[in-house]
Amino acid sequence: MTFNFENKNVLITGGSRGIGRVTAKLFAESGANVIITYKSNREAAEETLADLEPGKHSSYQLDVADPAAVKNFFNLYAEQYEKLDILVNNAAIFLEHKILAANYESWQRSWDETIKANLTGPANMCYFASRLMMKQNSGKIISVSSRGAFRGEPDHPAYGASKAGLNAMSQSLAIALAPHNISVHIIAPGFVETEMAAQVLNSAEGELIKKQSPFGRVAKPEEVARLIAVYASEGLEFTSAGIADINGASYLRS
């Protein structure tokens, strides 16, 4: 499978590791200028940049949960790049907070942090990105959601709720932005072989998770990256507002 993103500017949040890192590499190999953001791991971001094909690539420290930081980031972005073709909302957190085990303070904290990072943050990224895209009358916004938005996350309820909110928000924006030739797409993976999921997948519970799919495994980050690239390609604008599942038939919906 080959892609052509020659001279496209692609912004990926949470691009220093996991799905974000593999996605950044795929876009760079396809000719894009890749801009990644990272929350705190500067070393991982530098390693990712060093691993990309030659291009006008860059990385920025950004906590998407901080509205002021998002605004400042886009001011810096505008100084270096004239346009934005593709935004990939990938950054997210996954905090355990079992309703019958967590105390009220930690319960509140988990909800507050998760919603800010997984829903409000992407919403603010879309706010500024859409203004850049509107000026050029084109653009694509792709958000990484989750199977958990549909299947439920009993040990991580704020995560499931935040991803369900991300789906609804994306579909609303798809309607609002279509007149400006901006399409909005949602990718909903199940478990993926990433650093964030490694501890769970390497445990006894991990074997049960893998068996949820008839393939007997979870998704590879490369599979998610390819699907992101598909929807970022020209000619897929009419799939705007659609939610694409990538969970190996571990959860079915209609």
C-alpha cells in the first residue's frame, strides 16, 4: 500500500510514540512535512524525528489539555508553516478509576484530567486547525477514538465517555466544516500493541484480550496508521463523519 502526501503538512498530536510515531513515519515516507507534538518525553520526540525520512519536520512540546498552550502552539505553528493540510488528533490518556474502588477525590481527578486531554483538547485543536484549513478551502481532520466508546470501559469509564464525546463532536464538526471542503474522520481501534497498553497486554488479562478477536491478537500500530493515511488521502472526502472500526471483529456494531 503506497500513499502520496508530497508537500502536505501533517500535524500529529502524541506523535512521539505508539500509534502517533508509526503514523508520523508513514506520512514522512509518503513525502509529507510532519509536525509532531509530545506532552513531556522530549527524548522520544527527538528519536522519532531522527527516524523520519528527510523533510521539513519538527516537534513541539504541547499538553493538549491546556487551552492556553494550544493557542500558543498554533501561534508558533503559523510562524513556521504557511498551511495545515491534515490534523491527526491522537494524544490521549487512559486512567483507571473503578467506581467501587476509587475514592471521591481520585474519581473526580480522573474524570477531569481525562475529559480535558481526550475531548476538550482535540476540540481546541480542531478550533485552530479549522481556521487554517478554511483559508485554503481544504483540509482533513482525523481523530483516533476507541472501541471503548461503544463497548464500554468499566475500569476506565471517563476514557469511554471521552471517546464517545469525541465521536459526537467530530460528527458535528463534519457538518459545520463541509462547506469549506474540510472533512472530518474518526478511527476507532480496539487494543493496539503500544507502550500505553503493554502492561495490560503482557499480563494474564492480556491473553484474554487477544482472544476477544477471532484473529487471536490485537491491532498493530502500523495497521491503524495505514487506515489514518487512507482517510487522509484525496478522494475520501465523502466518508466525512463516518466512524471506521479497527478491532479485528472483537466488537461488532451496526
